Amino acid sequence: MLLPRIYDRITRGEAITLQSENGLAINPVHADDAASAVFLLLEKSVSGVFNCAGPDTLTLRQIAEEFGRYQQTLPRLVSEPGDPTELIADTRGLRSLGWSPRRRLLDHIDDVADRA
């Protein structure tokens, strides 16, 4: 899992490589929100492809800096040339069924820390 690996690398003082200045952009989902999406799909007996994502789009730099603040340490970030990837999920399908994410990553860093 990406987030616990980032957290663990910061704990060990290892460098995190970023594409360009800020790195990868994602909208990570909390496990509780992902589970609620699955239960909703089962409850409604729908099939198809549904993207599940959190409410915030964050770069790898933002995530690493927040994890560093939580650990009271500065993460070692190394920028390399390149175009950063954006893995932003479109959750309109799930939202049309009444689902919405309830947990923001930055409000639950302790959950990531417990899994690292």
C-alpha cells in the first residue's frame, strides 16, 4: 500500500523521489469509505465499474510533508525531471447512488501510522 510505504520511508529517513516538483497526484480513499462503497453497491445490487476515491486530491509532496509534520521530522524529498502522473478517480458513478467519502486523509494520519 502506497501511503504506509511513504510513512515508513519517512520514519526510516529514506528519500522519497518525486517526478518534477510535487510528484504524483492522487485522491486516496480511507478504507472505511471504500468499505462503505462496496456495501452500497451490494445493497443496491448494481454491477459495473465504479471508481472509489477520497475527497481530496493531494500530491506526493503534500502527503510526505504532512506525514513528516505528524512524525515531527522533515521528509527527504528528491525531485527528478519528468511529468508528474495524475491518478485522479472520477467518483460520479458512486455519488449518483448516494455515496460520498466521509474521511479525509489528513484528518486520519494516525490510521496510516498504525498500518505502516
